[in-house]
Amino acid sequence: MAFRNKSNSPHDTNKFLARAKKSDRLAAWLINIGGLLVVVSVIGILLLILKVAIPLFLSPEATHLSTVSIKGSTVATRTLAIGTDENLKTGFSIDDQGKVTLFDSRTGAVSDTISLAAPGGTTPGIAAVTPAPDRHYDILWKDGSFSAIKITFDADGGQQAAEAPPAKVETLLAEQKGGAASVPLMSLARFSEENSPSRLDFLPGNRFLFSKKTTTTDLMGNDTTTQIRTPFAADIQGNITALALDSKAEFLYAGTDTGRLLRWNLSDAEAPQLLDSVLTNSKGSAVTALNLVFGDVSIAVSNADGSFSTWFPASETGLGSSKTLTRIHPLAGHGSAITAILPSPRNKTLYSLDKNGTINVDHMTSERHLLSLQTEKPLVLFAVAPRDNGLIALDADNRITMWQISNPHPEISFKTLFAPVWYENYDKPEFVWQSSSANDDFEPKLSLTPLIFGTLKGTLYAMLFAVPLALLGAIYTSQFMGPRIKNFVKPAIEIMAAIPSVVIGFLAGLWLAPLMDKGIVSVFVSVLIIPLFVFISILLWKKFQNKPLLKGISVGYEFLLLIPALLLGIYASHALGGMLETTLFAGDFKLWLFDSFGSRYDQRNSIIIAFALGLAVIPLIFTMADDALANVPKNLSAASLAIGASRWQTAWRIVLPSALPGIFSAVMIGFGRAIGETMIVLMATGNTPILNWSIFNGFRSLSANIAVEIPEAPVFGSLYRVLFLSAVLLFIFTFIINTVAEILRQNFRKKYGRF
């Protein structure tokens, strides 16, 4: 009698298969959704980073606020200077009658007028007004007397509102015309030291009169005032057409109608010294305007042909040689001669006005042309807001136009990020990262090239150390090591991957670096001595492996005999290194290195990073490579051994090529791990952003730079956004590495099989 098993009925089998297919479809659907979410998340992170970085390359914006006529003025006067308060609410003008008019920049309504008087108490009229930084104006009266004034607003800067902020005029210096000297064509005053003003008068005939007043206080509290008055002349062909004096009255610049740029040193007030006389262009076009760039290192020069550039003293032969004025940054030219140049009070931006009434905005360091502004009528006069957030300009119809300027990142361009830039006080264009300095007139140096170089340098040295050890270890463990000890060795190496990178960096920086500093020669010697001892021990094993004493060592445990060889090699390297340093390098390898090659030895250098970062990468490469080798079908190696091949021939000719796709993936993943490492690089190297392949110097990587700089970076400032751009570059590097790795892996799989 036959019994039927219900569980094996066709109906139940179909139901089971249906449920299995349904589960498979559900699993496939969940896997696809999960993979899609991962892709979307990665893209979302990239877009978030890009959102912060992209504004670096956006063009500045100028928002038109108002165009008004000043109301309430009844006397026909000529405006000589204009300006505005910090909040662009109140403007002011200085006319040739000596009247300062305050007005609402939105309506033109006059809120106040202040009358200026010459030092003698008269009002002869103003011949010239020369603006200086911080709303300081040098006024030359028609009778030859001189006043230096400063216009200040209340501390609230007009925050309180509808009412115009009250302003006052402070007299910094007032001097009557002395003797029968000629009436100056221009007068400039500077106040670098309290109670010690300096004044420069430009007289007809290319002559100058430089005067400096010095007040000293003795121990009894008595003040003694001395004044030095030094006349000197410019012995040149042609006439001087433009002047500029730095804020400390140490250097005087002059441009001529023959296109020459002159520079005097006024530090010794009794003996001014002509330092430079250079031609600004090959055509000999007249210099039409000069002004010092923020920081007083560079001078902006314009010529009658509309060309525009900046110059500063640079050495042609390097440190120690004399410096001469050199054309450094060519800027966007104008269609006509430039009549006025004004520097930004906050950075290296320059504002220039030409005869056609167009204002151009350029940045010196980045050489970016940022903006061009014009009105229906040509502009004849302009001023920059104290916060560099606006412009006020006067047109030919005496109408005032106000713009609000949004120019957050003028110093950033592809050139400043990735190309060599000629920075102030440097002798040639260089790649430099220096995000901050002690002074306010600092020129930001945000080149990413040294950081990209440092990232690749550290990764290269780490991979040179890690890849051979990891791959050779994986090959030996997979193909030669005994199974019992392999079950102990492989998990031990995998546990190494769990060591926090901050611990590795801490040990490398505080323990390994000082240790290697004392025995660097021994380290180099060990590169030869240890492999030599290992090779000798292998030869001895081959010769004596059949001896009774060694027959008890099972196949796969031979490596235990290498431990004594390694220990002896380390001891011999240490002893021989000290002897060689004493004999060949006079007891000091680091001093010999500097004297012979000019290379300094940094305690935290690329050698330390090679060991520390390599230690972090080795477990990853080893584990993946070992798995790839173990996954090669055993029948391939068995067939090779069966036809008489040795274990080494089988591993090298059969197993290794078959596992090559997986091994290559392991190396590339290790490369990606090394390129993004932060804490080890941060703690174990000097974080010096330099372009130098020397193993004795440190470097700074992109990831370490983000960790160092981000706590001090102002939110949404240039540095902040450049750090996000660094993150974008790391993302791109990782994407490229993974893409190339996958393409090559697929090619290897086609060539060597699907293992």
C-alpha cells in the first residue's frame, strides 16, 4: 500500500516556489531601493557641498539705490569731493567755497552744512581736495594755506533711523602759507605717529617740500617740538602728473607725462632718496593716476592709453639683492584715460574712473575684473563707502548716484586657487596657502595646489610602504601559511583596522617621530640590512631544511624562523647606523643634509606618515587581497601542483592572475582610504603646505587642512567656502579613483577570468 507525502504534492511545491519568487522580488526591490537611496544620498551630499562652494565664482552685484540732486543749494559751486557714511544713508560733499554739505542719499534733502575756514580765519576758496583713507581729506586753499580734516559720524552709524546721523569735522592739521614760497599745486599730510604729522607740498617745476614735525616729552613732562623742512627736486625730463604718499609718509610715488614711475624714500626726512625710476609701458604713455593699494605695499598705476596695473618692489635675484619697482599684476584696461583710482578700505580691490565716466572695479591679487558702473551722464567724481559696501558718484549734471556693492569673494579665482600667484613681498609667483596673518592688510593666499600636492604625496609614500607588505603578506597567508596559524594571523591583522586613526596619529607624532629623529640613519640602513638577513635565513632554511633538527617544522610554519632574522636585522641596523653617522656624516646626519643639499629635516615628515598611514591602510588591503586569493577555485591550484609546479610557481602564475581583479580593487580602496585620512596626517606631520617631494619634509593634505582651518573660518567667508571646495575636490578624487578602479577591474576580469 503506497502512502502519499502531502508536503511533496505538486500544489505545495508550486506554492513554495511562488512564495520564494515573491520573496526574491521583494528582496530585489528592497535592494534596488536601498541602492538608489545611497546614490541619492551621495549626490545630495555633493550638491550640499557645492551649494556652499559655488558662490566663490559668482560675479559681484551692484544694486542701484538712488539718483538724486542735492536740494537746498543756492550758490553755484563746484563739488571737489564726496563721501558717505557706513550705512549708505547720508552723503556729504565738499565744494570749492569750503562748505561741507550733508544730505539724505535717498532723497537729496540737505540735513546740515558745515563751513570750513582756512587757517588764517578767511575763506579764500579751495584749490584742491585730495582724499585719503578713513574719510581724511587734504585741503589746499587758494592762498597757499593747508588744512587736513576728517569727517566722522556718530558711533551708531545711523542705525537709529529716519534721522540723518550727525557728523562733525575734525581738523587734523592747519598751517598758513609760509614766506614767499610758491603756492603748492598739491599738498598731502600723513599722521602715522601722534603729534608727529608729515606734510608734502608739490611745487611748480617738479619741486617738493617735505616737512615733518616731531614732539618729544622729557622726564619732567616738558614737550619739545622740532620741525624738519627739506626741499628736493625731481631731476627728470617732462612733468609730474600724479602723486601718491603712503600712510606713514615713508615712500613718495610720482608719475610723469613721459610714462615714468618714480619712488623716493622719505624715512630720513633730511635726505630723501630716489630709489626707482622705471618706465610703466613701452609706448611712453603718460601716467594719469596713482594710488596705493590697501596695505601700502603695492601702487596702482594708470596710463593715458587706458592701461591699468599694479607695481611693488621685488628682487630679481632673490633675497639679499636690492628691490626695484616691478609690474606685477596687469588689470583690465579702460577705453580712455583713467582720471582717478581709489583703493578699497578692506581688501586689495581697486576702483578706477575714466574720462568716459565709467567706474571699473578690479581685484589686484586675483586680477579679476569684477564690475563696470556707469550712468546716463558721465561720472566725474566718486568715493568708496568705509565698509567697502557701496559707491557714491557725482555725474556731469551734479546728480548723486548711490550703489550698494555685494563683493564677498573678490580675491578668489581659478588662478589664485590653482596657479602660481605673485604675492606682495614675494620675489616671484608661487603656490602659497596662508589663510591668516597678524595684520589687517594681509593678502589672503588660498592656493589649493600645495594641499592637493600634499594629499598625493602622503598617499604615495603610504602606499609605497603599505602595498608591498599587504600584498606579499596576503599571498603568503593565503597560499603558504598553515591553516591553524592562519586562523590566528588573519583575524589579528583585521583587528588592526579597528585601531582609531587618532591613536595611530598620536603614537606616530609623539613616540615614533622623536625615535626616528634620533636614529634616522639606522632607518635607512635597515632598508638594506633587514631584507639581507631575511634572504640569508631563507638560503639557510633551503640548505638545512632536511636536517633532523628542522624536520619537525611543518610546511606552512617556516616563517617562524624569520623572527630571529628580523630581530638580528633590527639590532644590526641600529648598531651600523650609529657607526655610519659618526664616520660619514661627522655625527650629525641632519646638519650634513642641510649643508650638502640645503634640505631641512623636519621631525614630523613624510617618512613618519609613510609608516603611520601605511599601518592604517595595510589591514584593509591585506584582508581584501587575501579574500580575493582564497576565492580562486582550488581545482586550478591543484591542477598546477599535479603537473609538477611548485607552490610558488602556482601562486605566481595561476592564483595571482586569477585574483588580480580583486587585488586591484583592494589596492584602489586602500588608496581611497589613504587619500581621505585626516587625523593621522594632522597629528603626525608638520602641516606645512609646501611643494617639495623630499621625504624629510612634511606637507599638508586637503583633509587635514579642513580640520585645521574650519574652526577659525568665518561662516560664508572666502576661507569657509574654499574649505568646502576642498571637500568637493576630495569627493571628485574619490569618484575618479573608484571609476578608474572599476573600469580596470572589469578589464582584468575579462582577461583573467571571473574570480
